[in-house]
Amino acid sequence: MPSGSSTLMWFRKGLRIHDNPALEYASKGSNFVYPVFVIDPHYMKPDPNAFSPGSTRAGLNRIKFLLESLADLDLSLKKLGSKLLVLKGEPSQVLISCLKEWDVKRVCFEYDTDPYYQALDVKVKDFASSVGIEVFSPVSHTLFNPADIIQKNGGKPPLTYQSFLKVAGEPSWASSPLSISISSLPPVGDVGSCEISEVPTVEELGYGDVEQDEWTPFRGGESEALKSLRESIKDKEWIANFEKPKGDPSAFVKPATTVLSPYLKFGCLSSRYFFQCLQDVYRNVKKHTSPPVSLVGQLLWRDFFYTVAFGTPNFDQMKDNRICKQIPWNEDTELLAAWRDARTGYPWIDAIMVQLRKWGWMHHLARHCVACFLTRGDLFVHWEKGRDVFERLLIDSDWAINNGNWLWLSCSSFFYQYNRIYSPISFGKKYDPNGNYIRHFLPVLKDMPKEFIYEPWTAPLSVQTKAKCIIGRDYPKPVVSHDSASKECKRKLAEAYALNQKLNGQLTEEDLGNLK
Ligand code: FAD
């Protein structure tokens, strides 16, 4: 490379120093490295009309988590003799003007499979190739390269977890050491006329007047991610015996799972490093659980959804999505708002939705319950509507995983046992008979006796009065009766499935008639 050469390191996800092949490549052979993050109005611009504080696409908790992650990255870069350059605007335009201004010879960024980034990357790559800039864009967000798996599977993504495992096998890097530290970086060159800022605060982004009554307890950044990972793997027995379906979804003081998802989402934590740490624990214990229920199994679920999402056109919608059952969902805005705003009258469901809004994170089975309730369980509202609410409010909101799980929970794809519905009453009670989770997230019910905490509308008026919570006044009556609503949902699903089979040529008119 000629002397005076510059490299631009474009951070999007992958907000870390450890196991970051794009950064490692950028760190070698250049006189100057420009580490850049672009604040994208598409995700960050305040939307005063949104149903909760934040932008159109991201709730304020996730925006704050991202800014914390950037501040942490900036600190780490400073320790390496560099710093994070923050710019604002449409990312491909900003990038291209920086590439021109700084006479960059190489641009490095982690490969991203999300459609939004795929489209941006084409623009940046096209510009780079037109002016002879080298592009280095390695896959490091997932354990596997989704494109490799699809190719190994004959051009289509495997559609079951087991077939995915079979095709994927052991990751090629599994037993070789990952590059987990970079000792120094070349300095940042002259930034010319590009408008650079420090990592902004939420106030500086225009959220100064916004009222947020509770912030997520989870703090963003690679340092937090590694600390949290160390905490989790310290308990070798817990790691070795981890069985996802056995976790308690109502545990909130000490959640039953790692809560590493927000760090994996932004790439503050490398999934490959996490995988290797788990393998180290497994090597040092007598026996351990296995996929799909083990912790390594959870990381493989993540890669499974990334692979199917990458290989399925229109993965995020029902229309023109070849793996999605066509179901005549309703778009009832009142029922949707009741669910979104924790006003269904079912305390277990509402408490989970409050946790989503306040923390941006809930246990996997809690997510199951509310997703099932909104769609095939009770309200029969379109899964895309629920997906949008999760996409905005989760701090771990992830395009592939979120869509994949909504397809699953609504019995639109992957999972088809629509007769198995989560009860909004008895499911939570199994784990938390006293209703501590409900009392915490719905303080209006904190004095309700435990016999009624999951069904407060059945409490006699004298009990409601004593608990200072009159149903219909202080807390809503149920929006639907679970017994009749769930029966009706099953009937509609049976009909829709039959119609889907007919469309695929597997059922006759007569079979269809028998279902009615
Ligand atoms: P752990 O059990 O500790 O698992 C470790 C990691 O494995 C997680 O951090 C995550 O990256 C991955 N993982 C775990 N479960 C799954 C799964 N079912 N599918 C894919 N990857 C998994 N997870 C997201 O990261 N982002 C989302 O937007 C998201 N949306 C969801 C929507 C619905 C309707 C449902 C039912 C689940 C969703 N999940 C999503 C999956 C799962 O609930 C979370 O990954 C998990 O609860 C995160 O907590 P954890 O880090 O403690 O998980």
C-alpha cells in the first residue's frame, strides 16, 4: 500500500474490539485509520407521534443502549491511540463523501445480512469499485456464513433446526484461537471538512423533552458485555445444565437466561467468542446439555434464523413469502393497542408488555406468551403488527430473529401445532403462584390476593375494594374471554391451514367442506 494511505473502518453492528476481523484488517498496513459511525436518521430521528418515546423504528431504551455502546467503543479506541468519528446523515451518502474527502484506499466493514444494510452496502461497494477502493467485508456477526449454508444445502436455506445443524456441522474456526485483542491502531488522519462529533447523548439527539418513566437496567457496550459474559460462565454448573425450556420466565431479579441478546444484537459481544467460551466450559465438566436446549443450542437458533431470513425473499411479511402460511388475520387497531399498551385485562400478559416497554427485554417464554396471545391464541391480530411493536421496543431487536420467532409463534411457519395455546392465566401461575412478577410490573395489582392475581375480574367487589383496585376502573376487564376466543382462533387456523393445503393441491373441496 502506498505511504500516506488511509483506511476507513465503518462500524454499524460489530461495536467491539475483540474478534473483529474488519477492524483487525483495518489496523494493518495503513498510515491512517478513520473509525466511523454514522447516526442514521432512519433509526434515530425523534418521532413525536410514535406510541412511546423514541424514533419511528427504535424505542428510546434501544437508542440509549446504542449510544452507551458507542461511548464504550470510543473509550476502547482511545486506549488504542485512535477515536470514534461520529457523523450524521444517510449512511451511504456520508460514507461516500468521507471516502472522497480522506482519499481512502480501503474501506472495511462487517458483512450484514439485514436487507436495509444489504441495500446500503451495494451503494458503498459500487462507489468503491468505481474509484478503485478496496472493500473488505468479512462475516463475523454470526457463527456461520448464511450464504455458505444455503449453498451447501443446494441453494435453499434449511427450514428445520435439525436439518440446519446437519448442514452446518462444526464451525471452521471452532478450535482455532480467535483474534481477541488489537494492541494499537494507526492514528486518525486529517478529517478535512467532514462534520465530526463526539458520541451524542440522548438529549443531544433531540430527546431532551421526552419523559421516560423507567430506563432499561441493561447498559450498552463491549465492556458490559464481556463483564456479563464472565459472570455467566463463572457458574460452570449453570452453563453445563442450561435447558432453555426449564427456565422461569417470571424471574426478573435474576433472569433465568444470560441477557446477552442486546450485546449480540449490536455486536458488542462476538457470538463466536461466546461460543468458544461455552465450549471451554463444556470441556471442563463431566456432562452438559446439548442443542436445541443448551446455550450453544441458543446460539445455533440465532444462526438458523439468520440463514433462513437471508435465503427467503420477503421473510418479514406474509405476502409473497413462500414459507409463510396465508392466514386471514385481522388488523383490529383497538385490540392491538390494548395488547401494546398493557391493557388486555390479563395481568400475566400485561405485566410482560410493561416489562417490554420499561426494560426492552423479556424472557423467551414470556415473549412466547404475548406473541401467542396477540395472534393465534386469543386476538387473531396479524403477526406483522406484533412484530413491529417488538422491533421498536426490544433492546435486542434483531431483524432475522424477531421475524423468525413471530412466524413461529403465530404458526405461520416452522411450528404448526396451533392447538397448543399458552393460557394467559395458568401458564404464568405455574412458575410464580404468588404473582410477584405481576405485582412488580403492574403495581396497581400489588395488593390483590394471590388467589385472584391472575384473574382479578373474578375477585368479589369487597376484595377488589380492599386491594384498592376495582376492575373496570383501576385495571381493565379482559378484552376477550380466553376460552371462547382461543376456540375461535383454533377454528380459524384449521380453516386457513386447510385452504393453504388446497392451494398447494393437497386437499379437495369435500375435505374443506368437512372442516366447516
Ligand atoms: P439466552 O437463552 O441466554 O440465549 C443466548 C443467545 O442465544 C441469545 O442472546 C440470542 O442471541 C440467542 N437466542 C436465544 N434464543 C433464541 C431464539 N429463540 N432464536 C434466536 N436466537 C436465540 N431475540 C433477539 O435477540 N432479538 C429479537 O428481536 C427477538 N425477538 C423475539 C420475538 C419473539 C416473538 C420471540 C418468541 C423470541 C424473540 N427472540 C429475539 C428470541 C429470544 O427470546 C431472545 O433471544 C432471548 O430471550 C434473549 O435472552 P438471552 O440473551 O438471555 O437468551
